[in-house]
Amino acid sequence: MAFGRNGPGPMSEINVTPMVDVMLVLLIIFMVTAPLLQQGVKVDLPNTDAPPMKVSAEERLVLTLTKDGKAYLGKTEVPVDRITELLSTNEKLKIDKELYLHADQALPYGLVVKVMAAAKAGGADSLAMVTDPVAASPEAASTGSP
């Protein structure tokens, strides 16, 4: 007993090869573009020698402070004096209890601490301060200074 076509009639089998090709191309496109779709506002982050953090692929809740003192929750501008109120009603923060803080390095220390305290009061149990990792310069390594 042979499997395959029976007689001169039309072929009734579905050819899935083109569908698999299209799905693989779409998968590659999404894998390349997903890291580029990071939300946020452009700020000049401080440089550190700390190793990069391992971050999950799911969406993160980001609070950004620009050098002119404006605050953004995601891409939405929020008043600095209402951060506690807005975070306490944020569903993602209630579930994750995790907030990422992007603060421009030109900001006064007092403002950053004020926002950190407001975030803690708003329900952020874990507050991660995001920086730009930089390799130590050769002269700093030889003198032992950072």
C-alpha cells in the first residue's frame, strides 16, 4: 500500500513550508526589534563601573527624572508632588512592587532623594536606580581611584 497521490485528481494536501518560512521571518523580526522598543524619556544617566543587571523580558515600570526637574511615569509627564499618589494607585506597582528610576546626573541630590522617598511611600518595595555602565579607564585602574 503506497501513500501519496491517488490518481490524476487534484492534490489535497496542504503545503506548510511557505507558512513556516513566513513565521520564521516574523520571529526574527520580533526578536531584533523587541529590545529597541524600550520605553522612556531620554536622560543623561550617571556612569558607573557596576556590572549590568539581569532584567526580565516583561515590561518594567520606569520613573524618569529629566535635568529640568520634570518627572515621567513611563512616557507620561507627572507632577513631582503627586508621585506618591500616582504610584499608590498603579496596578503594575501593586503586583511587582518594583520601580526603575532613571535620573539625570545633573539633578540635585536632594530632588532625587525626595522622589525616592515618594516612590517608597507610593508602594515601591524595590527601587532600582539605572545607570550607564562604563569600563574603568587605564589610568584609574593603575592608580586605584574610580
